[in-house]
Amino acid sequence: MAISVKVRLHNMLRHHAGVEQEALVLAEGTLLHAALEDLARRHGPGLAGMLFASPGVISPHLVIFRNQQLLPRDQVDVPLADGDELLLFPAISGG
């Protein structure tokens, strides 16, 4: 069975992907990590470098909201559900 997950990309993520949002059709039970890998494959190395620190390791500079709730770093491998919305932001720092 397939699920649909809406992904919104912000700031430099949008620039590297070339889109502001898209719907992913994924297998039921797909983990967030796998959905991010799918996005990286679709949009190439520029976006992959923003999403992952190294192959398989989600960037510590990536801020993820699932259904308007911030996901703590230790909870990023949750299974996604039909109708979920992901908001992805690059962490912004400054002085």
C-alpha cells in the first residue's frame, strides 16, 4: 500500500532542489530517513549535501518539522504516515 507525504523545502534547500514543495509517494511504513534519501536521489548532489552530513547520516544542520511539530534529533527515524507534511529547513546560525 502506498502513502503520500507532502514535503516543503525552505531557503537553500529549495534552491538546490529547484522546487518549493512536492508530494512523495512512498511505501507504507517508510521511515523519514528513507524519504530524505529519496529526495536526495531525485534532486542530486546539491540537495543531498544539504540533507546528509555523510552517506546515511542526516545533517545536524537540518531542521525537520513533521505535521508542524519539531522532530528532536533522536526521533528522526520515525515511520511516515499517509497525509504527513514535512517542513525542511537548513539551520541558520549567526552572531
